[in-house]
Amino acid sequence: MRFPVAAFAVALLAVTPALAQELKVQTSTGTKAVTAAEIAKLPRLSLAVQWHGQSATYEGPLLSDILNLAGGVPLGEALRGAALANVVIADASDGYRIALALAEVDPAMSTRRVIVADRKDGQPLPAAEAPFRLVVEGDKRPARSARNLISIKVAPAN
Ligand SMILES: Nc1nc2c(c(=O)[nH]1)N[C@H]1C(S)=C(S)[C@@H](COP(=O)(O)O)O[C@H]1N2
Ligand SMILES: [Mo]
């Protein structure tokens, strides 16, 4: 009996990322669980990266489009005055956490493109990076490109 139980546990672990494919997005209007299906419907772009001498291409929607889905995030013309002190905090399943200024992720403000990748090199994200990976264009080191992204929060820096 031991082997079948172990095999079942391994199979369950293997499918868990697929089941958990949603992103918690917390904004001034509340918390929304954005599903992988909603994310798949957004316009997509590809970012080619050269990290530690390795090339890869990540694909997914702009983080700003996901923030617009969640609502309550001042972007575009609304991103002015006190709103410019908002930060985006991204949390990963291993406890890793990074921050960006909201202005950095607004395509109306910044040339830096920030995507929530769900594919890499034409394949679903590998388990080591799933369910989503933040890909922050323009950083010299990929330290803010958080793997295993599970939650995003937009709030005033304070
Ligand atoms: N969740 C998570 N994401 C992370 C990290 C981490 O420790 N945990 N390390 C960061 C750092 S410091 C780097 S250099 C890159 C390394 O990315 P790679 O493992 O795909 O080469 O991941 C970034 N994203
Ligand atoms: Mo790093």
C-alpha cells in the first residue's frame, strides 16, 4: 500500500500548481482573486531577457492590465499627486517579496514594461517559477522578477 499512497501524493503535488492558478490582487477597493482564465484573456506581450548570461522569453499580460481588472488603482491620467506615492508589493510563495513604485508599472508613465508571465520559451511556466512570474524589464539584475508570484498589493507607501 505504501507505494500507491506515495505515488498519489506525488501526482497531487504535480497538479497543485494548475489548481492554484489565481493571483490575489489587493487594492483600495478590496481583494480580488484574478483567475488564470481572466489573465489568459488579456492582451499579451513577450519580453526577451538575458539573465546571468542565459536567454529566455517570457510571455504574459502587463501587470497594469491586471491591476485595471481588479479596479481601484490610479493609472494613466489618474496617476498624479498623492497617488504617485503608491507602491506595488509582490509576494511569492517562498516568502520572497519585492516592491515597485506604481509609476514604474504604468505604461502611460514608464518605458519599463512589467508583465505577469504565465509562459516561458513557448511553454507553460516550469514548476520552479509557476504559477506566475513577475518580469521587470530594465532591471540590471532580475532580483525583482519574482518567481512563484501569488499575490499583489497596491497601497500608499506611507
Ligand atoms: N520567489 C522568488 N523569486 C526570486 C528570487 C527568490 O529568492 N524567490 N530571487 C530573485 C533573484 S535575486 C534572482 S537573481 C532571480 C533569479 O532567477 P532565476 O532563478 O530564474 O535565474 O530570481 C529572483 N526572483
Ligand atoms: Mo539575484
